Amino acid sequence: MRSPLLIALAVALGATLWLQQGEEDTVDIQVAERPASARPQAANRPEVKPDAAPAATQAWLVDRVQALQAQRAQVDALPPPRAMSAATLSAWAAAVPPAPPAPRHARAVDVAPVAPPFPHQWVGRFDDDAMDGKKALRRAVISGPVSTWVAREGDVIEGQWRVDQIQERLMRLTYLPLQQSQTVAMK
């Protein structure tokens, strides 16, 4: 595998040497200088003659440094940049419209708080047997989302609802925080 590559390398080297020998017989080309009128001139750069090149270059550099210093003085004369924050508006910030005015209400009517509806269901009722000549106690079965209660008149459910009266198909309750009564029908 190496021999074909070596042969190709030798052929390429030989062709390069052969072409190089042929170039020695060609005509020499000389570069002519452009006339001074055809040369591009910089706007602030004076025309430089070959014998005065270092002095002209130095003068041009001094002029450029003075021009840059003048520009720097103009920049320093500008007011300092202001700090940007969310509170300051600028041309780059989005214009946020002001908040709409609060709606004007006629007079606020004092509304008395109302007890919420009874959150549980009354699912059943039964009577306890009478003992020792006492009257039979009515009990209500109340079902909640987590618990089920068997309550009698006077019991308090969840510290907020007091059972006042249990009838055949109706139960009267009192919402204790507001002392308001409600009537619940059996389901």
C-alpha cells in the first residue's frame, strides 16, 4: 500500500521541479509606481514624500492624537448616565397604562352576616327505647364528608352547629357563631 503513495509523491515532486526550471526563462515583470495624482489620499493625511516620510508620519500621528483627545473631551462633557430601575421610565421600557380607577359604589349597605348552609346531610332518624319511665330519645344520623354522627337534641356538631329539635322529617339547628337558626329536611 505504501509503494503507490511513494510513486505518486515522487511524480508530484518531479513535476514541481520541472515547472520551476521553466520559470527561470520567463521575462521579469517590474512594478511601476503610480503617479501621485492616482494615489488615494486620506482626508487628514498630508502627502508624504519619500525623503520626508518619518517627519510627515509623526506629524500625522500627532494630529490624530489631538483629534482623539478632542473627541474624548466632548464625551466627558456629556451628563453622566443615569441608573435604570423599574421605577424610572425610558425609551426602552414598555409604557404601562395606569391602573383603572376604583369603581364608585353608591353607599355601602351594611349587610348582616348570614350563616352558611348546613354542610352535612341528615340521612336517618331513630328513637331510643325509654328507660326507667323516661320518654324515648329521638336521635338523628348525620353524614359528613369525613365522619358520621348520631346526635340528639342539645348536641353540638363540629363545635358550630347545635341540634335544637328533631321531628319526623325536619331538624332545626343553630349556627353558634352567629346564633342563627336553620331547618334541614331529611334526605
